[in-house]
Amino acid sequence: MSAAHGVWLPLSELRKRLDEAGDDAGREHWRAALREDPRAGAKALLRSLDRRIDAQRAERSRMRALLARRDILHAAGARYVAGVDEVGVGPLAGPVVAAAVVLPDRVDLPGLDDSKRVGVRRRERLASAIHAQAVAVAVAEVAPEEIDRLNVHHAALLAMRRAVEALAVRPDHVLVDARTIPGIRAGQTAIVHGDALDASIAAASIIAKVHRDALLRELEIRHPGYGFARNAGYPTPEHLAALRELGPSPVHRRSFAPVAMCGETR
């Protein structure tokens, strides 16, 4: 930190060293050194470093809690534990999408959370990281015509079953957001608010949401005028006004009342 005769590293160099300190030992080294530096700028760097270390410790603690159920299942002998979630039950258009994710033993997904609590850019970054790290990821869709035939509740269950069955590995146990999936062989645990309480389910919610949002952007190109890229098929005032003006598109769910009231498919 200092040379002989009390010569201290320039603050710009200190900032660089702190940015490059990638592990706990490195950060603690510079933390101790900064405590000895009498300069006001060094004290400000120390306060910033303290906040960063505290935030990283809190995030690690949060992730341990999110992985606790998975780790208990691993300890009991389950090799592959899949988290499953679906998105798109409420929209008037587009498919229901489900994802199943088997996370690795060591997870490095800072900021992982329920997709509804994560902004668009972070969701997309997390989705890329999940695909890169996961043991297995699978996505499944149930189309609007299937939703109309089955009803949306059963369509969501079918999407989740398809996602589990599409995994490259067969899960020993499945963690599901507040549901029980019929027709799968693995043991299951339904967790109310699971996308906020369990890392595997949160990862599935991120994957499903990013996948469906991309689909709706494509549908906006194929069926312009409804604002699918902005509303993801949900019944926003803009979407309802477009339905009244244009009538339903081929990707609208005809069994949903606001669509059924608007006449024939365009």
C-alpha cells in the first residue's frame, strides 16, 4: 500500500486495484490497507468497499437460502433437481410457456429472483447465464388453440409437463411454483411463491419469461397493430382498443371473454 517515507499509491491506482480484487482475500487485503491510509479519498474508497463487501455477503446469504431446498434434496440422494415455472396464463394472445431448469452444484447467478421482480436487461443477462451454467434447460409451449380446447389452467400444467419431459436429464425431483404437475414420474414439491423462494424455480421463471417475451416480439411483426411487443398479450387499454378496431388475430385466445366479444378472427 505504501512505500517508505509514507508515500501512498495514487487514488486512481487504488480504485483499479480494488476493481481487480476478484475474491474475498483480495478485497480484505485492500480493506486492511485502506484503514491505514489517512487520506480523505482513501476513506471514501474504504466506505465504498465496505458497502460492496456487505452487499456481496448479503447476496451470498440470500442465494444459500434460495438453494436450501435443492441442497436438502441433494443430500437425500437426488442427483438432478429441476425447478419449473410457467408464464402467460393471463394474456389474451400467444402461448403459455413453461421452463424447466436443473442448476449445477455451484451456482453463480447474482441477482437471481422471480422474473416479475427483475428488469428486462437483467432478466436477459440472467437467462444467458442460466443457459451457460445449467445442467439442463428446456422450454415448452401450449398454443392458443390448445388453450381454448383445454382451458388455461390445464394448458399451463401441460406446458410444465412438456418442459420437464424435454429436459436432457431425467430429474429425480421437481420443485414447482404452487402447482403439482400431473403425469410426470419424478417426486414433486409445490412451493407457494416458489419463484421468489427457490433458486431453481426462479431460474425457470426467468427462462420462460425471456422466451415468451421474444415470441411476442415476433408475433408483433406477424400481427401488427395489437402492441404485442409492449403488452406481451395482456389486456392493456391499447390492446383492448386494437381488438375492438381490428378484431382478433389468429394468435388470440378465442375462449377468453374480451376476445370472444370482438367477432371473427382477422
